[in-house]
Amino acid sequence: MPTTRIWSSEIMNTPLPPGGTIGIIGGGQLGRMAALAAARLGYRVHVFTPEVDSPTEQVAATATIAGYDDMKALEAFARAVDVVTFEFENIPAASVRLLTSLVPVRPSWKVLEVAQDRISEKRFFNGIGIATAPWAEINSAADLKAGVERIGRPAVLKTTRLGYDGKGQVKITAKTDLDQAWASMDGATAVLEGFIDFAGEVSVIVARGLDGGCATFDPAWNVHTNHILDTTTIPAPISQPLAERAIQVALKAAEALDLVGLLAVEMFVTKAGDVLVNEMAPRPHNSGHWTMDACVTDQFEQFIRAVCGLPLGSPDRHSDAVMTNLIGSDVDKWLDFLKEPGAKLHLYGKAEARSGRKMGHVTRIRPRQG
Ligand code: AMP
């Protein structure tokens, strides 16, 4: 029978030595690549996920297969690990509260709570003086009509929770019937955003350690197709001052959240040459996969270092890179990628190449020029 652990602040602020066990909530490819980075540093990973044979379970030392609201399973998991982190942030508040009472949880509930909801995210950024697209909270068809009146068309209506890769989004064009658009939200609170006719999209990933030290990766230039990230290019074709500005936005957010872990901040680059925050994720991010092949320390190792209270590594970039996601049947060309000089193939161990599913990625690198 495991004994209850009491975490004094002294224990919590000490680096977790190699040999320790990191608990990861979520079993997807982000957890898989984080687990591989953890293993390189001598840690064991215990994954908690409802999915059987998940990408993370395949490379983890231990797995608990249970729902995110299974308190008994969560308690046993918390007692079996030294620290808990997330590759998937949409878990219930009560579950995080339970984990937090038993074991260090990094990042904290405060960070997850802000990131789980598009409206709290926008309030957070606006509250620290960082601009987003104009937005309005929508709880009814009348709210939507008033919102569209104020923000104008085109606009985008999004569910505030559990939306990703364009799921739960409707574009409001000149022709859109607003009653129908509201009906498609199924009664869930939504946010209406002005449609940004952007010059491009960038993201910055920042790591923040237990001691408050930060390290940022170079801004990445992201192209989405059908709302799903298609390619990430480094260096981003933006001016140095704009790159600096994007980095400052990410740093300011990490500080304000008192983050321990990793934060990805996605931004629109406006045609006027400024950045507007779209959203954030308090974990490794698809737009940071290029760091695995182009940086001294990649996002997954940096994540593990931050969560374990270790010193952060150098995020310096030694190569230029283009990362391409392999979605659905793109993965069938795996042998071609392996034959290609300068291409690095990463596959996630998913059995079924369903359409729209992220199966892997390929990063093409060349010596740094930019
Ligand atoms: P999201 O789920 O919010 O990350 O949206 C996915 C993608 O849809 C973004 O990366 C953009 O390419 C596009 N998008 C989302 N919101 C807007 C907006 N307000 N204006 C223009 N494009 C948007």
C-alpha cells in the first residue's frame, strides 16, 4: 500500500533526479515525444489516458487506462509518480484539484484554467495589455446579432471550450444566417471574433523553469490548411523587430501566468506589421516539432526540464527547417521520406490513417542561413 506523500515546499523546489517518474496526462503524440525526451534524461514515464495502445503508452514505462474523471484511478496515479504534467489540457477541474493535493502539478491549475476557455484566454491577454482580434461573448442568437453588428463581417464564431484544429468553428460571411450559425453551437457558450485578414501566422514557444528563468525558441511561421497546421518554417519571414515583439508577447504571458513548463502562443501577423494573439497552449505544440532536428535542446526536452525543476537547456538553433505534418494518408509515403537526404521522419505509432488525423511529421533541415 503506498503511503501518502507530503510535499513540503522544499521537496517541491528541488530538481527531480533521474530515475524519478513523470506522470503525463494524455496519450497522444505530444506525450510520446515528451516521454522519449524524458527517457533520454533517465526518467520513467507513467501515462494516464482513456485510450488503449496510445502513442504515449507505446513508449512509456507504465500506463493507467482510465477516464479523466476517474478519481480512484487518478489518486493511484498521483501516488505512483513524482510530478504530474499534461500533454492534453482539457481535464476537469476536480481532477486537477485532486492531483494537486497529492503531488506537484506543473503547470498549475491556474494556467490550465485560462487555457481551457477561449474567453478566459482573451481576457487574460487583453488584461496584460496584449491585443487579440476584437471579440464578443455569445450566449444566444440575440448576442450573436449584436456581436456581428459591432464586430462586422466576416467574423468567426467558435465554441469557447474543446475546440481545436478548426473544430467547433463557423465563418460568418455576408451570406451566413445568424440563427443557423448560433444553432450549430448546440447551446454552448461561444466567442465571436473579427476575421483577421492576416499576412501570416507565427507562434513562439517559451519554457519557464521553477526558478522563473525563461528560454524561448525562434518564432515559427505556420501555414494552416483546412484549419490544421500544414507546415512550419524557420526562420519566419518577418522583420527582426516583429520577431522580438512576438517573443516578448510569449514571455510576458509566461511571467503573468507564473508558468512552470512550456507555453506555445499562436499569433496572427497583421498586414500593418503587428501581432494579435489567437490562442495559447500550456504544453509542447505542433508548431515546435521542428526544434527536435534544428535546436540544441528541443521543445520536449525543455518541457521535461522545466517540469522536473532542472536548468533549462539552450534553445539555440543550428539549422533552418521546414516541418510538414503528415495528415491521414500522407503517411503512406514514409519510405520516400526515409530516402530523402536532409529529411527527418517522425511517426506516432497510430494504427489507422484516418482523414484529418496527425500520423507523423517530416522535418527538412539545412545549415542555418537566416
Ligand atoms: P484556432 O482553432 O483558433 O487555432 O483556428 C485555427 C485556424 O483558423 C487559425 O490558425 C487560423 O488560420 C484560422 N482562424 C482562426 N481564427 C481566425 C480569425 N479570427 N481570423 C482569421 N483566421 C482565423
